Amino acid sequence: MAYWYNVDTKQVESDDTRSQNAEVMGPYETEAEAAAALATARANTEAWDEQDRKDREWESGDAGA
């Protein structure tokens, strides 16, 4: 069974209870993963932003400076 995080209601939903046309994130394998959806998304975004910063430094020749 898949789980979803509903951004509107801030609730975890299963395939059986998932709102139609709702703003949901997922699917996740567990309820706990779905409940942590916003924190996971935030951490991923921060990691990607940091990698982008490093890539820009490398491309501009500032890496290791």
C-alpha cells in the first residue's frame, strides 16, 4: 500500500483514503515516510542548492580557492 502526504490537510493518506484532486506528495512506502514528506523535501532542496553552488564555483574556476 502506498501513502501520501496531503499538503492542504497536513495529514497522511493511504491509497484507500487519498483525496481526489488534492495537493499530495508521494507515494511513500510507509506512513512515517509520508509524515516526514515536508522535511524530506526541504532537506533534498537544501542539498541540491548546495550542489548547484559548488557546481557554479567549479565552473567559474573558484573551486578550492
